[in-house]
Amino acid sequence: KKTGKNYKKDCWQKWPVSLVQGKRKPGAGINPFEPFTVVLKDGFTGVDCVKDNLFSHGDKFGDSRHAYTLGDVTNISIVHYAAHIPKEDRKPMTHKVCFEFCRTVPEMNYFGILNGRECYCAPYYEMMAG
């Protein structure tokens, strides 16, 4: 059976980790990137159907920037498919289309689709009431 890198040898090895980050954590979704350039994820698994706090309060640059509250907490931002893909190049939204976009966005581990059409990528999700 052929696989990529053999990660088994990495088990129990010490890796440098910085626990001192000051008041701000590294900002996923803040730095510019070029979508569809580098594939960073190889698959996805469904999590749940929840209202995501990041969609409501984690958009630093888009239409919800007035409700952005994560700057002093984590300094992250969600990334919208529609903000990076020209209208004429957009495909009808599906899980596959959204994943194929988000898998090329650095530091994004989750994606969501709101109302069946709004794809966004997030470094994490946070369930909220609603």
C-alpha cells in the first residue's frame, strides 16, 4: 500500500511550540492569499448543522464587518467565496465547490454554507443560539 509521508515515525517526538503569543493570536484569514494555488487539505467530514458565531461576528472585511468582535480576541477573519471569486467564474454552490475553494485558503480548517449559497471558510466554528 502506497501512502504519502510516513507519519508514524513522528509519534512521541518533541516539536517546538510557542505558548507565548502576547495579546493577539496569529490571524487566520487576515493576510492576502491567492485561491486555487496550493491545495492544503485532502478531504472533509460533515460536522453538524449549526448557527456559527464566526459567520455572524468573525467577518473583518465583508458585509458583516460592522459586527466584527474577534480582533482583540483571536485576530482572525472568515473568508467568503464570493469575495474572492469573480461573479462570472462562480459555480452553483455545493459542499464540493465550497471545499475545493476553502482547501486552498491557508489556516482554514472548516467551511460552511449558509442558506444553500453562501460559502465561507473558517479556522474553527463556534456554535451559537439561534
